[in-house]
Amino acid sequence: MERIIIFSVLIIVIFCNEFVHASVCDIKYEFKENKEVKIADCKNKGLSFIPQDLPGDIKVLDMSFNLLRLIGNNSFVNYKYLQELFLGQNQLDYLSKNSFQGLHKLTILDMSGNILNLSKVYSAELFRPIKILTKLDIRRNMPQPIDFVTDYNYPDHAFGYLTELSFLGIDMMSLPHFGSGFGQLTTLKKLHFESCYLVHLSNKTFKRFSPSLEQLTLKHCRLHFVVTEYNALLPFPNLRVIDFSGTFMHLKHALQLLHPYRNATITTINFGHVSDISIDRVDIPYVLTITADIMKNLKTICVENLDLSENGIVDIEPGSLFSLDHPGCLRQISFKGNRFLLFSEKNLNEIQYFFRKTVRLNSLDYSYNAVNYGLKYAGTLNLDFNCSFHSFVILPKSLEKLDVSYTIAYTFPAIYVSVPKNNSLTYLDVSYSNINTPMIDFQIRLETFMSNGGDYSFAWNQLKRSPYHTLKKIVWKNADLDTAIRLYGNQFFNSIRSIESMDISENDIWYFPDDLLNPMPNLTYLYLSKNSFQSIPIQLSYTKVQILDVRKNRLTSVSSVIRDWADKIQELHGMTLNLIDNAFECNCDNIDFIRWIQTTKVNLDSRSYKCKLSNGTVIDTLIAYNSLYELFADCKNTMWLTFASTLLSTFITISLLLFAYNRRWKIIFSIYGVIRRVVERKVWRIYQYDVYISYEGDIVIWIKNVLIPKLETEWGLTMCVKDRDFLVGPSQADNEAESIQNSRSIIFLVTPEFLSSHECMFELDRAKYERITKNLERIIIITKDITMTDIPVEFSYIWNYAFIVQWPKTLDNLDDTWRKLRMLLTDGLITNT
């Protein structure tokens, strides 16, 4: 029989229609600089026009992620107080010359991610009304050009009006020509280029710009090798941030561009991945040895953050990279993705001096350096050498983060790395590393330790030797921890008692010893994905874990113990449980688990997990939940028949004992009566009513004249109507509780009078209880003469298993509504119309 899901589809349609007709955009308030700002949030609404019915005093309008194709004249004249306008991620390709008329207070304009052609849409008058603009972002608009040899003239006649501009985000064409209008941007501090097609950065490229610039970003220019000229950055004497990461110009040429900044102070120089294997010529080979000549400009600069990652560096000559004039300025260095030895006998004196002088260095990234492979008889990181026969490098006391992950580097003889007393090291990543540089530590106060890949023994020995009572986070993936847990059992985690977050994914772990997690009373975040658990360890129910990730294991269910624990943690602190990609089974044993997925308040990563039926068919748990009475119709009777057999066996045993002791037969028959009632209730469930009606007010007339004749006379159902069927004597609450308990279904008639009824709220609570205990088969909500948004918030607790029927105001859809209601009351769950 064809069926329909009333709740899943109907409520979404109703709510969406109500929302759209009520207001296209969300009006909200935020505090900015201690002032309340009214914001119109219209993003991602599918709009192809600028709404004209928003409050006139809004100061922020967000129209991003819509379907705008053009901005017509006077589109914003109703919003004269507007200060920020976001039009990014649309399909804009046309701007009328008076598009921004009336926006005299506008300071921020974002039109990034559109298709606005620089040579076509920016008329001379376009920005005149918004000349106090301070931030303009028009990046990611220009398509890849066909011609890379013709000069491209930027519309300086339009940009010349923006004399207050401090931030400009714009695309970079292959051979850019910036006219004199850009010289009017005398307050420009930040210039960011994106969608970069540059092929030549000449001495004339930026000559029209004001010298006020402090930040220059020119990233990911990769289509062609970018030819650079020596004085290209000369127009910007005040630069403090230079970011050319991912722009293929070769590190040697990039460092030459620093000529204007000799002896200057610069906050950031990011030349990461400016060399590439695709740039490999005789004059500029990809494989690069850093020399004193290459470093002559950088050597003199006081730089705080230096990134030379992924540049093919294979060697360092003496007097070059580690001979900076101002090492005390450095805060962060990245040598990631090169191929040179950081510590060697050749540079030992220089690196020792360098680390003594870098008194402010807090981050060193030497990851992904595959220098060489292991030498015969070479040591490993965890060997206990006789320190007196080996050289030392002492890390700076200021160092907080050290990353040597994915590094293969062997020196002979080995060089010790020493972490001094009173150090600041809190983050150490040695994941997938294979190096023979032993580390000696004195009172390391690590907070984050990462040791992924390879054998667990190095990290474990390191933790045992120096218990890190400050350690908060450990990431220990793909490290054969299954073997370690089997070998050492409950003792394995004894050294990390202070841990709060632990990621031991990808270790093929299939069980936990009973007390494995006991040493970690503060454990809050636990990541166990990609292991081999067939069930979530019961030991977790004794912890305070609030985020548990068990994705990609072999779970067939989640036990009632773990479900109860997760619900308890949710009530106390909030709980997140990630379960995707397991081997869940949808069978009689998992009915409670299937229900729990839809009813729990725990934050799950899905409410619809793939599961396998007993016949091998793969469905999902949401389908199983919506079809419980069809898929598992025999489960309940089978279970309770077994239970009944047990009860009857118990009855016979007790009867024989009582008879043996000359007890009265009356006691035996009393016990029999109890067992009979239990069996009747659970095995052969007998309902007194088909449907209980919850209502309030004058709707009783409609029930009497319309609903009762339809349900009882025409459909043959038995109804419980409190004004007609309640017995005199018992309290109203007792009557309601007993009647709901003895009803197959309950209908809530939600009317205006219902909203203020306390009795109806009691009936709602009772219905929730009976539904959870599985006595009540279904809950139906009929809204009559109210909108969906007026339904009391208390009903939100039963959304997952309630059915919504909105009673029509006209007779047009009445027959269809009656048909749906009848199917709900007589056929169980309904799956499609």
C-alpha cells in the first residue's frame, strides 16, 4: 500500500512558506565597537534583486551567495545609513553608473567572487557617491585571459575617487598597467591581489601607487613563470608585510626584490613555494644551495616571521641562512618541504650561535624534509647515547612550537638536541619522522604532543622518561597502539594523567582493558575513528568524555549503557557522538538503538546511518525508524512470548513451592492474575481506545459534530473524549493518564484556546512518556485556526516521532486531509503519497 510521511515533508513545506512570506531577510542586531548595529542578513536566499522593503535604518546589508546579475540605478537609495554592503559570491556582471547612489556613509564594499570585468563595468562615476569607502574587495572576478602579451589598463578613472581607501582587494592581470588615478589612494595600507595571471613584475608596475602601502599580497601566480625586475617594490618603502607565497618567480629572484628594504624592519616575509619543479633552468635550477650572495638582502633585515618553505633548498653554505644580522627579531621560521639538514657538523657552530641569539623565536617548522635515508649503524631518536661523546644544539628557551613531522634526516655522528631548563616548549610534532637526532629534555611543559606513524615506542619512552603533567592534547595515530595495549594493558597511559584531548585513530584497536582510561580523569575529547571496535567500550561510561569520535569502525549497534551515558553527559555538559561509516544492523535487537538515534538530544553527526537488514538489504536508520512497524512487526511478539514463557515457568515453580509449604491457593491465583495481565499487555496488547483526543475550549462542538461521526460512525474507531467518556470519581489527571495509557494513538487538536491550557501540557508530557515506553503507537498534531509557528515550543520534544496535519481553511483540500488522517489512524506509518 502506498504511504506518505506527513511530518518529514509537510512541516518543512509549511515552515518554509511561512518564513518566506513573513520576511525574505533576517533582521538582527550586533555590537560593533560598543555600538548596536542593525543588520539585514539576506545571504543565500536565492534572490535575483535587491529587496526594497527592508528597514531604512539598517547599517549592514549582506546579499552574498545569491543570484544577482546586475545592480541597477538607485538600488540602495532606501538605505542611506548603510555602512557595510556585501555582494560577494553572486553572478554580477553589470553595474549601472548610479548603482551606489545615496550610500554616502558606506565604508565597506565587498563584490568578490563575481564576474565583473575590470575593463567594462567600472564607469568614471560609479564610485563617486561612496568616496569615503575604506575597504573595497573585488577579487576573484576576472577570468583567465587569452592574451598574455598585451598590457592591461586598469580603470584608474573610477578608483581615483576612493581617496579614503585603506584596503583594496583586486585581481592581477598578466601585464598590468595602473594609471595615475591609483596615485590618489594616498591612505592605502593593504593591497591584495588574487586570481593572479601575472607574467612580468617590472620596475614600473607599481610606480603610480602611493608610498603609504604597508601590506602587499601577491599569491598563487602559477600559470607562467613571473619575470621580476630588481626595483619592482621600490615604490613601497614602508612595506611591513610581503606575501608572495605560491607565486612562481624562484626564491633567488624573490630575495633580490628585498633590495629596497636593507636594514629595514619587516613583520612578515612569506616566500613559501616561490620556486617549483616546473622552474628548472640552468640559470635558476630548482635544486638550490643557499649562499651568502643570495642572502645579502635578507641578511640585513629585522624580520619577525620568515617563510622559506617548499623551495627546493638542499644545502646551506656557511655565512648564509643562519648568519642574519638581527636574529633577535625572529619569532617564526618555516623551512617546511625542503631537503637540507638543519643540524650538521658543517653548520654546527653557526646554528648554535643562531639559537643563542634568537631570544624571541617561538615557532620552528622543519617538517616534510626528506634529506636522506638511514645510515648503517646510525642511531634512532630514542637511543640512550653517552652524551659526553656527542655534539649539542640547545634550542632557544623562547621556543613554543617545534614541528619535525614527516622528516627523514640522518647525520653521522649524531647531534643531540637539548631543550633547556625553564623552556617554553608546549607543542611538539614528530609524526612519521625518521631522524637520529636524540632529544634531551629538562622539565618540558608540553601541552600538545603529536607522534603519528611508525612505532609507538619512541613517543611512549619519551612520555615515560619525562611525565608531562601539563600535557593537554596528544595525537597518536597509525602507531600500532593495538600491539602496545595488548602488551602493556592498563599501564599504557599511566604517564599522561593530565590529558584532555586524545586522538588514537587509525591504530587497529579492537578493545580496551577495563581500567585503561582510569589514569585520565580530565579526558574530554576522544577520537577513535578508523579502528576495529565492534562495540563502543563500556569503560567510557565511567568517563567525562564530551566529544567521542568512533567513525569508520565495525560497530553494529550502540549499547544501552553507552546510550544512557551519552544522554547523561548531554544533560550535564553537552555531548557530541560521531558514528558515520560503521556496520550498523537494523534488526529486532537494535530497535531501541534505531529509536534512540531519532529521539536523543545528543549531537550526532547524522540521524540517518546506513544499516543492513536481516535479509542483507542496505537501508538507513531513518527509513528503519519511519517503518518500524512494517520492518519489525514480529519482533515485539517474539520477544515478549519468550518473556511470557519465562514468567509462566517462574509461576509454575513458585506455585509448586507454595503448594509444598501448604500455602493458600488464593496467593497462587493472585500471582497468576499479575502474570496474565502482563502477558495480555505486552504480548497481546489490548487497547481500550483507538484514539485519545486532547483539546481545549469550544472545539468540542467541532469534535461532536464533525470528528466523532467521521472516526466512530464512518471509520469504526473507538475514541476517548474527556467531556463524554471520563468517569466520575477519579481525578482529572488520573483519568487522562489512564486513558492515554489505554489508547493506541493520541490526537492533539491545537487551537488558539489550546495554547494557554495547562491540562493539555500535562497530556503532552504523558504522551511523551507513553511513547517512550512504547505503549502509544503514534502521536498526531492537528493545527486548526493557527499557523505552524504558533505551535507551543513544548511540542519540539516530540518532532522526531509526531505527525503534523494542518487542517485546511477551505473545503478544497478537505477530502485529502481526511484521507491522510485515516491512513495515519488505521494503517500505521505512511511512506509516500
